[in-house]
Amino acid sequence: MNRSQPNNPLHGVTLKAMLEYLVAEYGWERLSDRIQINSFRHEPSINSSLKFLRKTQWARAKVERLYSDSISYDERKGRTGVSGDVPPTEMGSVWDRARKQ
């Protein structure tokens, strides 16, 4: 079933792309303040966090919610990169790369 989901902002965006975007946007320390998960606090890495998030539905839901809220805010403010004053960098274009895939 390959149905289009135009009203679903998470459609086609991988968990890895979401996490990379959030790390680029907030950094591990601020991310762990917003979502209290040990894999964000102690020796954080994308791989360890992905492993935990894939097994733990409540944590994944929180990450998806923060991601959705973050991109909605960026779209309202007209931001395309990690910082509104700086043009998008390779890390800042995670959202764009995820949507193209």
C-alpha cells in the first residue's frame, strides 16, 4: 500500500533523520532536558538512542512529537536551517534530505 499522506508531516521521515535533526537543533544536553531518556544523557550517540527508541514506544512518541513541533515552528518562522541567521548547513538540511528520500 503506497498511499500518499499529505497531512502527515512524519510520512517518509525516518527515525534516524528525526533524531539527527533534533540533535542538530538542540544538542544532546538540551535534548535530554526536553526528553528525559538516559541514552540522551549518558554517553549519547545516534546508534544507542535509535536502538532504545525502536524498542520503547513512549520514548519514540516523545521524539516524534518534539520533532513535529520543531519543524512546525521552523515552518511558521520561515527557518530552513538549524539557526535562523545562518544558511542551512549539511547538518541543518537533515529535514530536506529526509523529505527527498
